[in-house]
Amino acid sequence: MAKIKEIRCIRTRPNGTWVIVKVTTDQPGLYGIGSASDYYHSETVITAIEEVISPRLIGREAGHIEDNWQSTFTSAYWRNGSILNTALGGIDMALWDIKGKEAGMPVHQLLGGPCRAAVPCYAHAEGSDLVGLEEDVRRYIEEGYSVIRCQLGGYGGGGFIDANKAGLPKNAWSQTRAFDDEAYIDSITKMFDYLRTKLGFGPKLTHDVHEHLRPQCAVTLSKLLEPYRLYFLEDVLSPEQISWFRLIREQCTTPQAMGELFINPHEWTPLITERLIDFVRVRVSKAGGITQCRKIAALCEWFGVHTAWLEGGDNDRVNQMAAVHLDLASWSFGIQEENHFRSEELEVFPGHALLEGGYLYANDQPGLGIDIDEEKAAKLLNHEQAAHRRYMAEDRKADGTIVRP
């Protein structure tokens, strides 16, 4: 069997937020790639992989994926952190890629074979007003999407009040707007009333709250949206408040999707086994890779919960391909988040999944079926832009309190 010879990271995209792991073996020409991208902590993840994890895996059997995962997971004693999970997830994907190449099979064949022909995705529609949003939804319907996410502008849109109307204190901190829970509830309820009036109940619609609401308001919004029969309401609670899903379940039948920030089994396991959510939405790399996510998918099957692996605009094509292989082989699959890439980004990853008419299509190449052109990846990286520190947007309430994203 092939042994691990080298593990290194390839940083790409103009802002440097894509980190691709390349695991090389002692067999000529045999290597695998995986995704360890982290929009805010690229350098930290690279250090963890190349200086901490890599030395202990060199010389080990590349095909001992489960043992490599388990031993690395506990190698620093503390675990279930976003950095360790991402580093481990990138290496894990690369090892599955190698395993598939050795077997001469796509990864989804190693996972039991496909149980669907292609992977349906949901689109992201938005508008600064209801008319613009409706137009964007109709555009995606024409493209073939049956499930469409609906947002009034960016996250929290519909809940922001101009500073001069928000009743700020006289010593207010500098801000141009304030987020208001009640305004958001009113606005999003009216948004879905408008969309259903204009579009009917044919299109399947979702919405991402992005955890902006107080728990009590999350219950209220879920209950008010019940008549509009959403496909799911996403991240209505923050990870710190997931116990409130029990009260939401008691109050209404609005389907819930949760997990964008999940990194610990103690977060998703009770929500699945108690049937408190309908879709689990962790990112494959953030959960620890294919090894961990195939177990999550199996758990979902027994409790009637579906997967909807996180993509998002910051995600790369390698993580997307790992999700596609899981989607194809998992009966508990529900829907996949779509993502769009520029042509120069697509050129970096030959063999990437194809998005057409609301479906993602994988190829039949062994392993993940995707590769990286290192020369083009290097040219895509803008070192000056990559050096610019990134932070999450600071949404605040009128008194200055931070709203958790």
C-alpha cells in the first residue's frame, strides 16, 4: 500500500482564502488533494497542517483513512475546534482521493455507489426590494432551480433601520444603521406573503436568518412563516442557543436547517436524534472531512433528517466536489447549496463538478475526480490582497450591542 511521503498546502484565489492540501505518496505519480479553506484563518490552518499534523503522518499508510483520522483527532488532546477540523478535513479528503485512485473508482463508488443521477441544488436570490427579489427568483426558476433561497439584500436585510431613525443613545458609537429584531420579523413575514401571492406554492423557498435573532424572536418568526410552507428556514438560532429548537418544534412545523457553524458532534447529534431539525448544514471540511460527514449522513437516515452541506461564496471547488460525492452516495441527502465561480477560478481545478439547470454533475474519474493546476493556482493568488486581514461584518443593535452572525 502507498505510504504518505509529503503533506503541503497550496494557497490560491486572489484573496488567498482557498487552501488546498496535497498529500503525496511514495508511489510515483500517486497523490490526492483536499480542501482546508478558512476565509478568516488561512495562515493558521496552513501552520497546523504543515508544522503540526504533517510530521506525525509522514510514513503512515495512506489507505488507513479511519485510523489516520482517529489518531490525528486526538493527537493534541483537545479537539473539536474549527482549525483542527479544517486541517484534518483537508487531509482526509486527500486520502479518500488517493484511495479512489488506487481502486480506480470515484469516491462515491467507494461509499456504496450512487443513489441518484445528479445533485439538485438551491439557488440564492436577493433584491433590495420585493420587486427586485421577485425578478431574481423568477430568473432562477427559468434556469431550472426548484429550490430558491430568498433574501432582502445581505444577511439581516429587512431588519436594519437607518441610524437617524433608530433611536440611538446620545453617546452612540459610530454606526450608520441598527438591527432590530421586530422589524426583521415584520419584514420577512411580508416578504414571503408577497412572494407566495406572486409565485404561488410551486417554487420551494428558503430563507437564511444567519442567527441574527434573539431566541424568543426566532420562535416567533418560525411560527409566523408556517403558512408560507418554506422548504426550510436556515440558521434561525445561533449555535449557543440550539436548545430553543425544542420550543420551535412545539410551536410550528416550519422546517429548520442548522449547522453552518457546527464543529462538534454534541451540537448536531441531539438535534438529529431528537428530530429537532430537518436539514443539517455543516461544511464538509469544518466537520472533519468525508470520514466524519458520511457518519453524519448515516445518522440522519435513521432519524428522517436530510443533509444540505454548506457551500457559500467563500468555498472552493475541492470541498464542493467532496460534498457532491457524499450527496450522490447518501440516501439521506436533501439539497446542496450552489456556488458560482469565475472562469479563471474554474481553470485552476480541472475535473470540477458542472452546474447546469439547478444540478451538479460529477465525472467518472477515480478519486474525487478533481485536480489542481499549481501554476495557475499560483498566478491566481494576489499576495498584496491576501495579506489584508479579513473580519466578519459587525452588525449592531441601536444601543451598540453586537448581533451574532
